[in-house]
Amino acid sequence: MVRIKSLWILLILSQMVFTQEVRELALAKGMQPLPDSFEELAKYFKDSATPLTREKVILGKKLFFDPNLSLSRQISCASCHQFDLGGADGLPTAIGHEGLANPSHLNSPTVFNTAFSKYLFWDGRSRSLEDQAK
């Protein structure tokens, strides 16, 4: 029993060291941790043509779960981008409008941190949320 506990502690410590090494490597490459408050996040969009506001966040959440935005009025963004699955759907090939599989056999990309994305849709054909909504 003591040996199992020792191995377990060694495993936990090695994971902590690995995690710290990955964090240090990411920071050295210029990556930064995500903001931990609305105020910190809003600073990233301060000079944007569409600054981030609490009202926009509330509206965005409402629209994200609204199936009326889809052509069939049956699926919402949340249908494919499920928060409990990492903002994706967990399928190898996404299923979209009218149950059709993605023609390029792509999965649903995560929507986590989409505010920092430069391209949207499966194939990156849209460069803004406004364009995607057309």
C-alpha cells in the first residue's frame, strides 16, 4: 500500500513539473493567460470598432442558444458547440443543418475563446461574426 501511495505521489509531482514546463514554454513564446475578469477581457477590445460591453455579452449568450437564428429554426449554435464538450460536439464529423454531415468531414471547432479567432465556420470562410450571421 505504501508503494502505491509513493507511486501516486510521484505521478502527481511529475504532472505538476510537466505542467509548469509547458506553461513556461508558452509564456516564452509570447502566449498570455486568459483574462480572469470582464474588465480585463474588455481591455483587449478597447480600441476595436466594436468594443466589448456587458450588454453584448448578455445578448450574445441569448443568441447562442436561440434556434430561431437557424434556417430551420430547429438548431442553435449550442446544438453543435456544447460547453460541456469543450465548446464542440465531440463528433469526428459535424452534423449541421437538417442533419447533414459536414461535406468536408470536419468536426465542429470549439467556440471557446472565439473572440480571439480570425476565421469562423468549419472552413474559415468568414472573418467576423457579422459576416457569419449573413
